[in-house]
Amino acid sequence: MPIFYECQRCTACCRWPGQVRLTDAEIARIAGCLELSEHEFIQRHTRLTQDRRGLALQEQSNGACIFLAGNDCAIQSVKPQQCRDFPNLWRHPEAETQCRAIPHLVGDEEYVKQVAQVTGRTVESVRELLRSRQ
Ligand code: SF4
Ligand code: SF4
């Protein structure tokens, strides 16, 4: 039975080291939401990824994501897919000790439906992604 993780919005995952990669579509969407041109958004809020092959969100001086404001994401409605997919479609060792998401054992269909809902993906794309990982 799959485990669906119910996020508690503690924002720990917005504070630990790492990088939030951005696609071109996400850059356009976030820039639009902030009423910035894509060029302005890239200059002000992004940096090169560690492999220097793309762009990621900048960090604050304490390492937290540039868009973490108190205990909220300042770009919640347009946040990158990488953020939406955590912690159900990807996890890493830090998640096991610091993420406060509540695990629920659910049936296969329920799992796909709930993951689609929290990630903003379609049910079909979640199914396809899970199939590709088998
Ligand atoms: S974009 Fe929002 S959800 Fe993603 S790491 Fe930054 S503050 Fe967190
Ligand atoms: S995914 Fe986990 S670490 Fe991130 S906000 Fe939700 S409960 Fe907190």
C-alpha cells in the first residue's frame, strides 16, 4: 500500500540546503505573478544551478529560499513544481528526520488522486510518472 504524506506547512523544506530548479515556463509564470519582466526576475531572484546548466531560486543569507516570508511561501500560487512534488514524489535523507508531513497508508487509486491534488499534476501524469519509476 502506498504512503501519502500530508504536508503540515512547517516550511522546514524551504530552509534546508539545496536548490530549487526552475523551468522556462516557471520563470515566466513567477515573473508574471510578481509583475516583473523575465529578465528582471532572473536578475533579482535566480542564480545558476550547481552544475551551471540552468537557473535556481536564490537563497537568503541564512540559506532559506528567497521566497520564504515568515512561515509562508510568497509565491504559493505559482511555486515551482519541484516544491509541489515534495514530499510525495521525491524525498531525501533530511526529509526523514525533519519533514513533519503525516504519513497515511492509502489505496493505489486514492494515492494517485491525492498526489495529483497536492502537486497540481493531472491524475494521468501522476500515473505515468509512477509507472516510469517501476
Ligand atoms: S518557492 Fe516557496 S515552497 Fe518553494 S522553497 Fe521557496 S518558499 Fe518554499
Ligand atoms: S513538506 Fe514536510 S518539511 Fe515541507 S512544509 Fe510540508 S511538512 Fe514541512
